[in-house]
Amino acid sequence: MAFNTRYRFEFQNSSPRLVLKDADLALNGLSIKKKGKASPLFSLSTFKAGGMQFDLETRKVLISKVDVQNGKIAATIDEQGVLNWQDLIAGRF
């Protein structure tokens, strides 16, 4: 993981103010697996997001560009009609 940004932080009147500019994020070898399973439900060899901005006060995030390479998703439905991703959403990794 790599993350770079320019930032401004202030704390006035018990209120934090944080602004990030020109932020870049890179993740390599990202995968999500269920407990006890060998193959991932989701994997990416590379994820990059660039030119990002964030303002805590306005709660806005801007992302100028996203690059995803070699992404794979494995989705299956069991006999009861339950999608294998539903366990992740329910927090039962």
C-alpha cells in the first residue's frame, strides 16, 4: 500500500478541520477470502486512485481517476438461493 497527499489540519473551537489535496492511493495484491476457503471472492493485482480530494467539514470526496488491473470476482448461489457475498455484508467473514 502506498498513500501520498498534501493536507491541512486545524483544530479551532473544539472543531477539527481536515483537507486533503492531490491524494494518491495504490494497493497491490488485494484479495478478500471467506474463513476456511482457499480461493478469494474478490481479487485485484493493482488498484490505483489518483487526484483525490477530501474535506472533513463538507464531507466531500473527489476522485479524479481510478485504475484497476486484473480484477476477479467469484459469485455463487447455493441451494437456498443465498449469494456467497451475503455473508460478507452481514459481517460473518
